[in-house]
Amino acid sequence: MKRGLGLLVAGSFLFYSVGCSTDAGNTAGNGSRSADKKTITIWTFADTHKQYYDEMKANYEKEHPDINIKIELLEFTALFDKYTVIAQSGGKGAPDLIDVEQGAFPRYIKGDVPFEPLNTYMEKDGLSEAIPKGRLDLYTVNDNIYGIEIAACVSALYYRKDLYDGAGIDVSKLATWDAFMEASKPLLGKNNFILSGTEKDEGVFEQLLRQEGGDMVTKDGKIGFDTPTGIEVLKRIKAWKDQGLMSKSSPEGPQAWEAYTKGQFIAAFGPDWWAGQLVQNAPDLSGKWAAVPMPLGGPESVPTTVNGGTGMALSKFSANKDAAWDFLKYTHLNTDNIVSSFRIINLFPALMSAAASPDLHKESPTTEYFGGQDIASLYADLGTKAPSQNQAWWRSLIGKAWDKYEPDYQNGKMTPEAFLGSVEKELQSLIDAEQARK
């Protein structure tokens, strides 16, 4: 959906949505009117999240008979366009709680942020240290925390254990990317690769840059990728492609998982949710995969990176902020509940106390798929080493600047140094133009 159309559709909903209201009219079974209940409305774009919230809703409403939880599933773009229009129009029709995907968050943080700071709520309930700082940084502006992350989104290296074991290769002993790639070369063939690549390197670059201690945005909100570390990361990706270790393009959708099933790609690095997709979409490979920490690159490298994320935010327009916070706390900061989310939606929790729960390490379809491996223990260990991901209001402009020069770079017309320098210059121009327009 184009942005203009999305805004038009979003506007058409303004007259029909009431974010936090008091039900009226019907008489409840116990003789009291439903008007006595507070309604807390939640917007989410992810069907998996809705599955989890639906289960939590049933339990929460039993424990809190004065609260009605209303969960609305909206299309991704429509949700954020709709909330933007509402926020710019005074807040009428806003939900109480909203799932904010980390890539969409920057659109709300220039100027008046339309979410309620959560610092005081977290301090009051002794939860300030409950989520790793790196996952809170995604939703933090000027030290104000505006969202609570549901998933750790830590990345591991996944590999075809059956193939590597058959070749006598012990992946757990390959500590660096160079060692892993070199050892994997005997497994290459005419039409198969170690890693899946694309015609656009931005996503892979971001993940590997964070592994090396960098980020697209610096901690103080400046452009952070045109650095010696960034250049080395881009050169590494280029070398993998030039040597045939990473494909230069890959199929998408169901065809991508079919390629994994056929052995076209024998390893991958990605977050917990990627592993969940592998389990779901390549069932024939059950028992043939294993996971280990990511191999290291440069001197500042850590054995993981982060990719993606969704934080639940409290709308500043909510009429029942305390009640809304209580449900947010119930779904995202309650150890027992968040452990159950791992079972329901297969995302490893960001909540640090969850790692110690025995229930997190029980047998599951995921452990069975990975040959009985307690993959939750791996994620728990990697979570303590995960890098931060910084935010800036202009972060969504990076892709536009990157796309302008990517064709010339991929066609060999630009060096990595020239490419990153040009992207930074273009990005700064876009930032300046946006600031002037505003």
C-alpha cells in the first residue's frame, strides 16, 4: 500500500475507533452493567502476537473482572499510518497499548513523542533492570523509555549438522568467520552456497556491523556506518560473494525455504524468530540442524548480533494509563507469562528473569528440530553479550540513501569505501532536507 493511500485509509477509521472507553448498554451476567468495566484496547500488526495476547486476555480478565481487554489486529502499514494521523489530530481514537515495530518507531520520535514514558512505572515496580539495556535502547529517546521489547532477537549461527558431521567438521571449534568459511568450502557445489545473500547488502551489513560493536546510528544519534569497521564489514560480505560462499541473490517466500530444504544453503545466521520460521517452513530437515554462537570477526566482535524487535508502547492519549500499564506488565514483564509466550509464539523472551525458568528449557518442537539441543540455553547466554541497537528519527531514511548507490556498487563501479561515503553524504542531504521541510 502506498503511503498516501495508507493515510487516507487510516483517516477513514477515525470515526469508528475508540481507543480506551467505557462499555455501555448491555447488562452483564452477574446483574451489573458492562459500563462498570474499563476497556483497554491494544493494537498489534502480528498475528503471532495476537495469539499470545488472546491467551493472556482470557487469564487477565478472570483475575480482573473490572477490565475488558480488546485486541485489534491491523495491517502493518495501516496501523502506523493510522496512529500517526490520530496523534497529529489530538489523540481521539487512539488505543491504550500499541505494538511498535522497531523500524517504525523512528517516525514518532522527532518532536512530541506520542507515547508515555515508562521509566516511572518501571522504577515503581522494581523493573528498571528487567530488560537488557540493549533491547530498551531501541525505544529510548533522551533517556525516556517508550516501549518494552517482547523478544531478545539475539542471533546465532545455524548449520546443517548432518552435512558438517559427515565431513568431519566440528563447527563448535571454528571460532572465527575466516575459520568457518574455510572449513566449509569442501561442502560447496555448483549450485549450493554456505549462506544466502541478496542483491541488497544493507540488512546483512547492519547485523554484522553490530556484531563488531558498531551500528548504523551512534549512541549520540549520529550517522555511524562510514567507519573503518563498516568498511571492513562490507569488504567481508563482498569477499564472501566473490568467492561463491554467499549467493548474490536468493529466492523469496516459500521458494526460499524450498532452497534450504534442497540444500542450496547449508548455514545461516539470524535471530530466534528466524529459527522459528525454519522449523515451520522446512519440516523435512528436522533433526539435521544445530546452532552455535556466531563466529567472530574483528577484535571488537561478539558472538551474536540483534535483528528486529517489537516493543509495546503506552499511548500518551490513554485515559486509563495505570490499567494499561498493568496489562503491559502482565504480558511482557511477568516471568511465567513471558515463558509461555516462547511456547505460543516461539520468540525467546527479552525478560532476563525468564532465562532461569525450567519451563523455558522443556522439550518442544524447536528442540526436537535441532536434534534435542536446548536452544533456549544458547539464546540465554548470547543475550548477555548482545549489542545495542540505537535509534534516531532519521533511521528510516538510510534505506533510501543506500538504494541510490547500491546498483553501481554491486556492479563493481564503486569501492566499499566510496560506496559508504556516498551513502553517508546522501543520507545527510536527506536529513537536512527533512529538517528544512519541517
